[in-house]
Amino acid sequence: MRILALGDSLTAGYGLARSEGFVAQLEAALRAKGIPARVLDGGVSGDTTAGGRARLDWALAERPDVAIVALGGNDGLRAVAPEATYANLDAILRRLAERGVPALLAGMLAPPNLGSEYGEAFRGAFERLAREHDVVFYPFFLDGVAAEPALNQPDGIHPNARGVAVMVARILPAVERLIAKARS
């Protein structure tokens, strides 16, 4: 099972050894459960949903069986209009569907300093996409890790190796549902 992890620094393992990043830890967790999987690193630090959209065809050249779409964190940090984030992710999910690649959409929350109205619209874009595209949905990629100093690097944004382990443990059931969906 070839799994594309299309994302940003959170999937690329910013600040971590390759073996400590999301891609390596997810692959190891799947194999520990007896699922022969190769996780393809489609993470680019600093990338936005627009960047992910622009490089999607390049990432699809690796012929993944399924894809985890984990973009949006940098859109939130840059206060990109939720409508633009929606449009980019919509295009990504449509392209994956055209290619017959089942997807898991990992949601993201906006930083609280951008206000509740922006935060609700940003979160709502992911929820709407999940409904419209009937993809496996994991509401918050950093669930259990965000704002937990012991699980983050000194910048307070990027998870450390322990934080990545928490991310992987929490998203693993959704990844297993994605794999089951691809096999059926």
C-alpha cells in the first residue's frame, strides 16, 4: 500500500531526524499492525494549500494507492481567506478522485489570535470538504499535540518526536479506514 502524505512541515518532519518524522513513524506504526505500507513523503515545509495544489501532479507521479491531505496550517498562520483554502483543497480532492486515489483529509484549526469568526470559517471549510467529497475525515491533524509544550519543539508550532508519536497514534484509526476503503 503506497500512501502519499501530501502536506507541509508537519508531514515533512521539520526539525526532526528523518526517522522521527510523521512519514517514518506512520509507516512503522502501520507495519507494526501487520499492514505492509510505504508512506511517500509529499511534505514541503512552509507550503500552503495553493502550493500543494500546484505540485499535486508531481506527487501523483509516485502512483500512490491512497493519499493523506494534511495542508492548511500555513494558510491559517498567514490568515489566508478560508474560501481560498477551501478552493485549493477542493481542487486537490477532485484531482485525487479523478485519479481513483481515495483520500483522508486532515483538518486544521486557525490560530486563536485571528478571532472566532475566522476560526469558525476556517474549520468549516474542512468540514464542508469532508461532506462534499465523502473522504475519510480527521478533524484536527495536531489533536492532542497543539499547545502542549512537552510535545512541541521550542517554536511551539512543530511537534517533537514524542508529539509526532501522539499524532500518529491518534490518526492511525482513520488511516486504517482509508486503507480499508481503498481495498474495498
